[in-house]
Amino acid sequence: MSDVGAITYGYCTPVTPSDSVDDPSGPFAGLLVGTAGNLVVYPLGGPQGVGTGFPITIAVVSGQYILFPVRRVGATSNTATVFGLVGANVRQGK
């Protein structure tokens, strides 16, 4: 049995993709996809560098949420536009 819940954020902000620098507005609690495409992300707290499996590329659609912490959105091979979700990440359930 699962509980129905809601995740809330304080605000969203535009993300500046970069292959070498974490976004100064981040890290982000999640992302909101504005334009569909391939999304290249560097998860927060995971191993660093391509040799360890990061960054990761995800095919996303407009309106989709990425519900894990992200420290950077890559520029190379990234065709999606996203907004960073910042602030309170509260899970409310039954």
C-alpha cells in the first residue's frame, strides 16, 4: 500500500548549463522540465567524473519533474531546458 503525498518547493529559478561549474543558484532539490529533450545532470552527493558513471543523461518531456537533488546541469549533449527547484522539500502524506 502506498501513501499519496505532495512535494513542495520554495521557488524555481532558471538553470545555466555548464560542463565544469556547478550552478551558483544550486544545488537544486529537483528540476522542472520546460522543453523536452535529453537532459544531462550531475546528481548531488554522487561520485564525480565521467569515469564513475556521472554525468547521466535522461530523456525528458515538457512538464516532467526530476525528483532527486542535482548540483549541475551539463551543457554538452543537453537539449532540454529546465528550471531548478529550490527551497523547502516537504513530503506530506496520509
